[in-house]
Amino acid sequence: MAWRVLLGLVAALVVAWAVLAVFLFIAKPKGSLAKEVVRLLPDTVRLLRQLAADPTLPRGVRIRLWLAFAYLVFPIDPIPDFLPVIGYADDAIVVALVLRSVARRAGPGPVRRHWPGSDDGLAVLWRVARLPGASQPDAGV
């Protein structure tokens, strides 16, 4: 009986991995968008760290941020990082989803307030992560 549960769990993980791999292959960033994402990486990591340490944010938001850090640091990924283009796409998707969640729950203000980069970089982050809350990230700080 236990081996059936284990087999079912393994099968579900394989199917979930395959769906994620297909999704990442279809949604892979193209051209200049990929360059923008790479350019934003250091500022985005600093942003996530500052948001996670902000005591004014709700606890659930900070927990999501720390879980995202754990996912990024964990050496085993659903899509191995050595695969060209899509290898880091799962990490980028996780970061984008967490940032969208933070902006929805806490509002766009904390993201703007903690952004360590330029205004242009924030505008690119807003576009790449499709952050909600305002059409212009620098409006209404």
C-alpha cells in the first residue's frame, strides 16, 4: 500500500516537472528582455533581502520572501541551471511570482521604497514581473 502512494507521488512530481519544463520552454525570454532580466538580478536580490527584513510588512509576505530565498539557494532545481536559457527561467519565474504577491498583499509602495537601483531599472522590473498596482512604478511614491 505504501509503495503505491510513493509511486503516485513520484509520478505526480514527474508530471509537474514536465509541465513546468514545457511552460518554461514556451515562455522563455527573448532578445533584449533576457538581457534586461540579467541586468536587474543584483538589484532584485537586494530588493528581496530588504523586503524580507522589513518589519512593517505582514508576516506572511516576509515568509514568502524567505521561502523564495530558500528556493533560490537550494541546489536542486526542477529545471537544472546548466540548461541554456531555461535553466535559470524557473528561478526568474519564482522571483516574479513572489514580487507580484508582495505587491498585491503589501501594495507597490514597499517595492518602490526598497528598490536599490535606478528608476529605469524599477520600470523594467515592473514590466518584466508584471507587477500590479500602478501603470507607472514611479508614480505616487
